[in-house]
Amino acid sequence: MTAATISQDDFLKFQEYFYRKTGIRFEDSKRYFVDKRLLERIGHTESANFREYFARLRFEAGGSELQALVNLMTVNETYFFREEYQFDCLVNSILPDIVARKRDKSPIRIWVLPSSSGEEAYTIAMCLIERWPGITDHDVEIISSDIDTKILAQAKAGLYSARSTMHVPEAYLRKYFTKTAGGFQIDDALRSAVDFTRVNLQDPSDVRPYRNFDIIFCRNLLIYFDDVSRKQAAETFYDALQPGGYILLGHSESMSRISSLFQIRKFADAIVYQRPGVGK
Amino acid sequence: MAFIKKSPEPRNLADDERTGSRDFEGLICKLDDPDSGVRRWAARDLAVHPGASAALLGRLERENEVSVREVILTALVRIADLVAVAGFVSCLRSEDANLRNEAIEAMKSLPVEVAPIMRGLLVDQDADVRIFAINILESLRHPDVEAWLLEVIERDPMVNVCGTAVDLLSEVGSSASHDALERLKARFAAEPYIQFAADLALQRIAPASDGQK
């Protein structure tokens, strides 16, 4: 038995299928990346060739092989200012729109999940302080949630490696971090700006209290869910948001492929999704 | 102004629309509430009640609010009992295109439940239902998909039904499809689309990409 290979037709078949299932399209320039991972899974599943593996991928009732492949094909790494254009969109377009529709003095509520080790929530806090003049006039509540209590403890501690902070502007690094033996620690003021909570997005009793948010950041999570769980999550977000509230997904994720509940909003910096309805 | 902390607490529920009876009967009543938010939450909570399919399907037929329809469909997929699956089949025959598409999408998520009725759908008297059944196969995770498609191209008299099946075979077909595709070409020798689609499928299943053993 010789080693399996991936032909151009195989690649096209896989490309079409993977796009339909995940919204991620691998161009020809990614052939090496894709082939390497496909061959790894072909070997791992002891499939004789691509065709046998592809049949397993498509037709396995539980979908566990598709999930294993998704995990392999996506980069699960978080760091400060990841996909920074979305934070630009937040301060340049989303917050001004929310403020313009607000009719009371209630806080602007932002929900971040998965929290992971807190980089995203702290990035939002820094962006609001440094880049959004409205922070002087409005209270903001940032809640960062995760199912993993260990990672939440890590987020609260606010200790980060140099790799995690490499995209933090130098001025912010000096202002909001102190150097430690292993990297950096975020300062107390910023740590106290974020509320970290444990929540299982798939558990209705867990998510029921999460209501009246203006903005939800849920980036690079739904891609790891199966189709039904993804729809259920979209429905949870719909009810967690105020009418007119916004949801931001990862760059390879598309709400339109999951649910028709949200409207697409194209802003100068990013495409985001909005719960229809009047503002408060 | 500043950052503030006020974590969500379960007690916050006391003053929202999810108050009142959350038992089965209470939730069924709330499916007809004038407030779409109440209907949506009722449908969501009914997803854990196996006996709720008939009521959810009934509501789906007359529900106009898209956000409620979506939650009802997800709840039915979660329940996935015989009543829910039979209800989806009825939706395939509806004049309402949205409802048909919703049923197709829902059935794609239910390979185990849909498999026992698939052969029946693929020989349904209504050619549109047969095409919708093939649409379901497009994303159905089941090992018999290719075999079902071969049965269609071997015997279905309608060119549109066979064309839809061949399109899918070009993606999922193996060398086992080769002879059936050749026979299909012979059966519809005067149909240019079948010739084109079958040739494409044959090209894609050619042994070239199979010979890495």
C-alpha cells in the first residue's frame, strides 16, 4: 500500500463540501495546508484513500470526523487585538448607532463569549477607553463568559505571554500592563472593568439570565458546533440582544449560513449582524 | 461614567416575559400568546417535551413571525419523534415555499430519523417531493446516500428528478455509480443536460483519483 494523495478533483470536491458545511473556502493557494491535514486524517482514520475518507466524512451519522477536521483546519488561538478591524467597527460605527438610539441612561451592555483567557474582553475595554469618546458619557458593562472555569480564573488573573500581547500598541502596553517574569500582567483597573462568568451556551437554564445586551462578540466558537447547536446558539443570541443589538462573529463565520434571524449590516470597517427591531 | 459590573443573576427572570407556568400545558398555551417573545420562549422550552411535536407543528402552520418559526423548527429537530418527521414530510407538500425549504433544512439534520422513510419519498407520486428528497440527501450524513441516488437514476422517468440526482452524484458518487450513469445517458440520449451532468459525474468518479492504494 502506497501513501494516499489528494488529486485536484479530490481537492475540488472537498473544497465545495467544506464550504457548504462551514462557510470556509480554501483557495488553490491553500492546497499544501489542506492536503497536509486531509492526509493526516486519512491516516488517523486508517482510510485507504481520499474517496474512502470523504465518504466517511460526509456520511458518518454523528459527524465526529467532520468536527475533528474542522478543529484541524481552523486556528484556535486568541490574542489581544485579534481581528482588530472589528474593534474599529465597534467604536466607529456600532457604539455611535447604539448611543443615538438610546433613550435612557442605562449602561451599554457587551457580552463576550467564549471568554477564553480574557484577551478579547480586555481589548474591548482598552478600545473603549482609548478610542471611543462616548465612554465619558455612558456606563458600559462588559461580561465575558466561558464554560471552562479554569480559563476564567486565568482571565481574572490577567497574566499573558509576550506572544499573546504582541499586537498590543506599545503605548497601551506601557499604560495597562506591568512586566512580569513570564510576560505581562494587565492592570487592576482594567481587570475590574470586566465581569467574568461561567456559562454553557447550550444550556437554556444557564443562558436565561443573559438578556438586554446591546452587543455580543462571539468569534470563532460557532464553527465548532454542529448545525442544530449552531441554530440554537443563534436563537439564544437573538433573545439575549435588545432589538437593534449587534452580534460580531469570527471572520470565517457567517450568521446568514446559520439563521435568518439577523440582518446583515455593512459598516466601513466590518460586516456585522443586527437583531431587527426598533431601538430602545 | 465608567465600567460597571452587574452579573446576570437568575433572579432577574422575575420581571421578564418568561414568568408564569413553564409546565407542558402552560407552555402549549403560550404558543398562542399574542407576544412573539412569549411564543418564542415557549417553543424553546418545549424542545425538552417529547409530546410537544403536534402542537409545535400546528403553531408552525399559522406562525408568521420568522424568529418564532426558527425556534419551532429547532425544537422539532431536537424532539425528532415520528410526529415531527411526519410533520416535516407534510410540509414538503405545502404550497408555501418557505415552509418547504424549512422542512428540507430540518430533515437534513435528521439522518437517523429520515433514513427509514427516504426510499418512500424518492418514489413519491409527486415529482417535486422526489426532488425535495434529493435536496435533503445533499447534506444528509448517511452511508446509503449514493445507493439511494443510484436507484433514482436507474428508474425515475422524470428528467428533472434524474438531473438533480446526477448533480449530487458528481459530488458523492464512487466507481459504483459508473454503470448506472452510462445507462442513464442511454435512457435520456436526447437530453443535453443529462449528457452533460452524467459526463461530469463520470469524470469526477474516474479511477484516476482512486488509484492511490
